[in-house]
Amino acid sequence: MRRALVLTNEAARHPFRASLPMFVFAIGEMENRRSWRLNFGLNVNDARHFAATYVASFVAVSTFIA
């Protein structure tokens, strides 16, 4: 089994990041990352539906309380 002499990345500047393996900091990795919006599949239509549901719920609860 091959093991590195230095187990931490001294350039990471944070204990958690220093404990991560070196392949996490690969140079070409940033081009392959997708936006969080693409990962969740959210679009403008989903935001519209969420806003409509929020407003309808708010009006219903406000009517019930009043």
C-alpha cells in the first residue's frame, strides 16, 4: 500500500480542507461542475408555482385567523 508522507494539503488554509484528498482540488474539476439550479432542475415555472402556493396559503391562513 502506497501512502503519502504528508497527509494534509498545506495550501488549503483550513483544517477540514487540509484533510481532504488531493483529487478534490483537481484543476479540471470546476469545468465539470453543474450549477445547483441544474442539479435540482428548478426553472422559472417552478418558482412561479411556489410563489402562487405560498400566496394562496398565506391568504387562506389569514382568512381563517380573521
